[in-house]
Amino acid sequence: MVNSIMLHSTPTRRSVIICLFRHDLRIRDNPILHYANSHPTATHMLPVYCFDPRQVNLTRARGKDYAEPKSRLFNLPRSSKLRTRFLVESVLNLKTNLKKLGSELLIALEPPEEFLPRVADELLPEYDVEAVYLQEEVTDEEIRVQQKLIHRMNAPVESFHGATLVHPEDLPFPMEDLPDVYTKFRKAVESMDTPFRPVLPTPKKLKPLPGNDLLDQMLTVDADHLLPSMGVVDTAPDLRTVFPFGGGEDQAIERLTDWVWNTKSISTYKETRNGLLGTDYSSKLSPWLALGCLSPREILKQVEAYEDSNEANVSTYWIRFELLWRDYFWFVGGKYGNGIFHRDGVLANRSDDQPSWKVDPNLMKAWIHGETGIPWVDANMRELRNTGYMSNRGRQNVASFLAKDLRVDWRFGGEWFETHLLDYDPCSNYGNWQYGWFSVAGVGNDPRENRHFNMIKQAKDYDPEGKYVAMWCPELRDVPVEHIHTPWKMPHDVQQKANCVIGRDYPEPIVLQEVWEKHVARPPKDTKKSSGNPNERVSKKDSRRRQRRKAKASKPHSHR
């Protein structure tokens, strides 16, 4: 009788939290992992990642019938093969790291709002779905996914903040009162006693996976077929790249450690950040930040540790400064929503004397292929297309050239960057096009910032010997240095001697500006570097105030 009762007793009901990873492909400082793992009643956890056919090309995926995803205005591919490869590498590294913690990653090739309800249905005979946890996002496509999940899931869908250095709840103003000028935002944050929350502890072991035969099958993903299913073949990286790194949290932590502690490049960053050649002129952390392989708080933790062991200087501060720029664009996205994609900007500033933007296929083609006839522009655009990376200085210049010199709709540039940049994220990309790099015809947050870069001056300031141009425009490698940035000025006999006849070996310029002329004959050594973005200028008083405050003991924060 006792045995009979034991056999037929009802077991304790088990419950699972589904962790949907999006732009948070890491185990360190990850709120959804932290709170799922510490949930008081959930017995199991199921990590999930969905390759969304609206974002990546799944036209070759077995058993699927998806169209290739295109950009919203100019029908460009949503993601280049290089960018897709970096994403896949990052997801697979997350899978590896979850395994080390006793878990796994369920990978799907379909939209989350279609896949997760099916998973929940499969779990229901044995498990209650306690909740779906995901990272809070502020852009339209991600918000729509979350809203559809809320509608379709018979379980709570809860979001957590983990994308920014400053938690939105800690801002000294409500989101709707976010300043429209970055400097005001920065000073408000820097005046706070404890503006940054500490890094969350990395879990040592995760809750078990739910046991289910179908889930066990689905967890067996053939990693070797992921890239081919997205049309990405195994090709060797361009040896000229300044970003010779792979995707994933492990590579991100290795790079952060090397740049801060081994090379100590952080100590001179303010002086080297406008570089063009080599891996260490900048941190190169942005691609991992964009996918959430690395949290901004993890970077700050290492910066503060370096300052404790060495010293704080303007270069170590500058990392904070730029992380706050990134935060600011995220908050602008939260305040203005789809305004970050609008032609006339988040404030809809447009004066009557502004000409209409061009949509000229010939100009656009020359720009994207690096065939404008302006070597400084062409070198940067070729680097982007071949490696998925471009320096911040380069981005400023090619953006200015497209919008100010060619008068092409700046949103075409934004979408081209979306296709190719390994570090693409919508808020930073479109925020920079509108405000951070320059105000495109006054459409940015601060219409006073309406800068127009001089291509020849910039080239001679930042590539005085033409080494960068020669690397990416090999047809110019034998051109004398005094002509390398203005090859159309070469006498014909010099062109022939350099094996670079303009119009045959290298294009004629598609546009020339009178203001460039005064820099054509000026030797690079006589060219004074520009003072840079006024938003980057800081007073001595500000600099002293920004010296890191020691962390104060405070009550624990919720990261929701």
C-alpha cells in the first residue's frame, strides 16, 4: 500500500524561466541571467537565441522560406556577410560559455514571437513557464517583438536594463526631460555621487535545463551549418584589417585585458584615438558592445582598476566620456523613438533654405564602392566594405562628404553603415549621423552643430604621409606623397611615371570644393590639426570634477 501511494503521488510542479538573448550575448554582468538564476521559485532555466529572418539572411536555411531582409528605405541588405559571421561567432561563444555553467543555448532560425510560444507549448505538460526574461531595448523593431511576445505568451514577459553604463532609473531626470544637448547630459550624470551601478556577479552554475525529448533534439544545432544557412562561406579575413578579432565574449574580454593591462594603450588613448593604422590606436571594443558580448560596466570596472594601479588621466577619463556618448544615444532613442530615423531628425529641424536631398544612383554607387576620386574618402569606404570596420575619424569624414559635399540623403549612409559596420547598433549609428559626427544640415539634437569637413585638410592632418590611402587604394601607392591626396593635380608625366593615369587607373573626382584649394599645396607638416568636435572640449574645472569618485556603499539596485 505504501509503495502504491508513492508511485501515484503528484510530484512538485516544476517551472522554467525562458531567457531570450538579444543584444546581450554574455554571461558576465547580465541581468537576465542573474535574476533568472536567483529566482526564488523557478526550478529550471532555458536560454534561447533566435536568428531573426528580418535581420539576417536565412534564405538558404533548410526547411525555411524567408525572403532576404532589406533596409527600410534604400533596399540594402540588412547585414553583410562579415557582420553576420561576427554575430554567429558571438552566439556560438555564448553557447560554449553557457555549457561551462551547466546549461545550453537553444538556437532557432525564426522570429522569437513565433518560436517561443511553440517552445512553451512543448514544455507545458511537464513545466510551467514562470516568465520570459529579455533585455530592455528602445528601438521600434525590438519593441514590436516584445509586444508580440506579451500578446502570444501565456506567461509574463519581463525586461531588464543592461545595455547602458547608467541605469535609466538612476538618471537625474525622467526620460522625457533628457537634455537635447550631450554636454548638459554628461555634466548632469557626472555631478551624481554614484552614477554607475556595480557589475553583477558572474554565476558559477546555472539552474538546470528542462528535460524534454523535443528540446533535447532542438538543442543539437549543427554549428557548421549555421554560416552556410546564412549564405556565408569561409573566407580568409583581409590582412589589412585593424580589427583582426572574432566575435564573442571571450574575445571581448581578451581584447579588453590586452588593451588596458598588457599594452597599456588606454593611457595614451586621447592622443591616439584619431589613428588609422594598427590595432591599438583605439580600444576596438565597439563591435562587442553592440552585440552585448561586453557590458559597458565591465569596461568601466577595468578602467577604474587600471586607475587604482596606475593613475587617472585624460585618456582613462575619455573612455568614460565615450561610454556616456553611447548611453546618450540610447536614451535619445528612448525619448524620440523612430525620430532617430527621420530625414529631418529627432527635432524635425528643417529651414526653408535647405536644398532637397539627392537620391542619385551614380553618386551613391561611387561612395559605397570607394570610387569617388577623393582618395581620403575612397580609402575609408574600401576599408569598411572589406573589413566591417572604419575609424571614428573616417566615419566623420565620409558622412560629411556624402551629406554635405554630394548632398545625398544622409539616411542612405546610415543604412549602408547598418549593412557593414560590425559595431552597428541603431541608436549609436543614427545618433552619430544626426548629431555625434556632425549635424546633417541641422537635423541633429543640437542644430547649432553644423560642421562641414574639408576633405583635403582632414587627409593631410590625419594621413600626412599617405600611408593609409596607399594601403586601401593600391593604384595610388606609387604616387608622390605631395599628390597622394589630390592625384588629379598631378601633371600627366607624373601620372604616367606613377602608373596612375586619372580617369583610367583611378577615377576623376565626382565633386570638388573651392575651400579645398587652400590646402592642396600646403605641405602636411604645416597643417594644424583641427580642434575637433566642440562637444568633446572640456574645461579644467570639468576635468577635475570628473576624477573618479570612490564607490560608496549603497543599497542594492534592481536592474529591471
